[in-house]
Amino acid sequence: MIPFNKPYMTGNEIENISQAYLKKQLAGDGYFTNKCEYWLDRLTGTKKSLLTNSCTSALEIASILANIQKGDEIILPSFTFVSTANSFVIRGGKPVFVDIRKDTLNIDESLIEPAITDKTKAIIVVHYAGVACEMEKINSIAKKHNLLVIEDSAHGVCCYYKGLPLGSLGDFGCYSFHETKNLISGHGGALLINNSQYIDRAEIIRERGTNRKEFSEGKVDKYSWNDIGSSYMQGELVAAFLWAQLEAAKSINSKRIAIWNIYKEGFKGLEKKGVLRTPYVPTYCKHSGHIFYLILKDQKMRNSFISKMKEQSISCLFHYIPLHESSYAKKLNLDHNELPITKSISNRIVRLPLWLGIEDKLDYIITKAHEFIK
Ligand SMILES: *Cc1c(COP(=O)(O)O)cnc(C)c1O
């Protein structure tokens, strides 16, 4: 079976982990955490990055920093992973879903303003497949209505919008290093704080609501309960693993892009004939080859494609079940407009396997795919 995903390891992870072991640094905020955060700061120009134990945790910290209270509304796409919504719902926030653009599958910026009410607190954008949302427009809407912008940039590490790094464009940016992403640590993430007024509070929230950070810096002689918070820190052994990945980020991403380009070229003919669609990347966006998808004619075609590929030992997947159609959203009884593009895309999209090492199987995958798409 050709798996859908296969985590890539550089080989240096284990050496870094043994260094952390020998340093007896375990809980986090040690040598490797600092190295990773410094690297992220340099990459993105953010005011401060903080490693977290997941992108979900980074989103939750952002939700606390945004001071989301019961009944506050957040605007976001329905075509996304659960955490984009749940990190705000957990604070009492009410998701207001808007539709996505047909081309990039990102939030349709022209639908944001009509969704704003006097309860709206924040706009949560998702840079799907590391292709940027229309941030100039979105930031100007946010400024006009005094809203925060939070980037779910789980797919967007090392991706750019008009030369600017994703995750550095809103008030907060959230990265994922989950093993299914490009750069991995198992379970891991980072919060990028792009507005320095939030840094101190973010560090307290990440440390279970304590000022442990000031204590370890010798600024206070005891640390205590300062605020709400939780255990959002990335463990040091995991940061040690991550450091090996960040050092290799350039080569990992360029190999993924090369695979992505082979797929893109391989389906050009069918796309020209109008049989399917491949990902669209605006010229001013730089992605990192995280996802390669096809959009087929209809749901029936998509489902039969997945099962026929499986019979040929090729594992293809689809996502997302639109959040507004999930059983939990129904329980929340959210009212929302029709989301026709979200619905249509989620019925027709299929993702092809993409991982380092798959290169010599691409011909086979593309050939088989052609047999099943007519
Ligand atoms: C993977 C993912 C997340 C969650 O990341 P974790 O690190 O697993 O918490 C959030 N949003 C999107 C769009 C994702 O793809």
C-alpha cells in the first residue's frame, strides 16, 4: 500500500534528543526550545514566537488573549479543521461561518464584512494548503471594524503572501508541527505574537497561568497564580526533535514542492479538458507543497475514485466535513447563510499522497488516476 502520509525524519532528531537528555532539560523552555523560537522569530519577523504542544493550543492561547467571552462572535470558514472553531467555542465564542473562494478554497474576503455584527470580536483565517488568504483586504476590514485577525497557519509554515511570511500578518499566527504536516515534532505547534502588548500575558497563559517565566529569569523569588491559563508548553525532548526539522526546513519544503509540481504537470491535460481542477496558487503566494488535491466532477466520482485507487494500493483521502454540517454544530444550533462552495468542494475534493520518498511512485499514481478519471 502506498500510504497517504509518511513522516519524514532527517536523522538528526535522535542526536538532539540525546543532547537534551544529557542536559537534563525536559519540561520545556530550554536550549532547543530557545533555538526553535529564535529560528521562528528570524523566519517571520514576529515580535515573539512561543512553542506550544500543538497548533490547537496556540489557537486556544490566542482565543484567551483575544478575550473571547460568552456570546462573542468569530468569523471563520466552515471548510477547515475542528480546532479552528473549537479553540474559540471552548471560551464561549460563537462561530459565524462564511463561504470560501472557488479558486484558493480560502475564506471569501468579500463575505466577511456582511457577516460582522456588534458582537464580532475576531476574524479567523485559514491559509488552506499554505496558500495565503487575501490578507490586505482582510486586515483592512479588521482595522475598520476594530477586530482582531488570527491566522490558523497550520499549513503555512515557510509560506508567503506578497513576500511576507504567513503567521506574521494578523495579530496572532498559529503553526502546527503535527506529524501530518511538513515540518514535524509529533505533536507540536507555535504561537506567533505580532503585537508586543500581548507577549507577557501569553507567556503566563502558556505556563498554566503562572509567572514561572519571571521566576526562572530571577525577576521574582516565587511564582504564583497570575491569570487563567493551561499547560500549553512544548516539552524539551519534542523541541529537540523539532530543531532537526527546522534546520532542514528549506530542503524538506523544496522536495515537497518538486513532488507537487510533478502532480500539477501530470494532471495538466485533464485540467485543460475541463475534467478536473488542480490547486490554484496566485502569483504573489508562495506555498510549501503541503497538499496536492484534485477537484472532481461530483461526489459519486470522487468516492469511486478513492475506492478504485485503494484497489490499486494507493491511499487517497478527502477532507473536511464542513464544520457547519457536523453533529456538534447542529447541537450548537448556529444560524448561518448557505455555504454552497464549501459544500460543493468538500464533496468533490480528493487529496493525493505526498511525502518525501514517494518520488519513484508518482508515475504509477498519476497513470492509475488517469485510468479512473474520464
Ligand atoms: C492540523 C491542523 C490544525 C491542528 O493542529 P494540531 O497541531 O494538531 O493541533 C488546526 N488547523 C488546521 C487547518 C490544521 O490543518
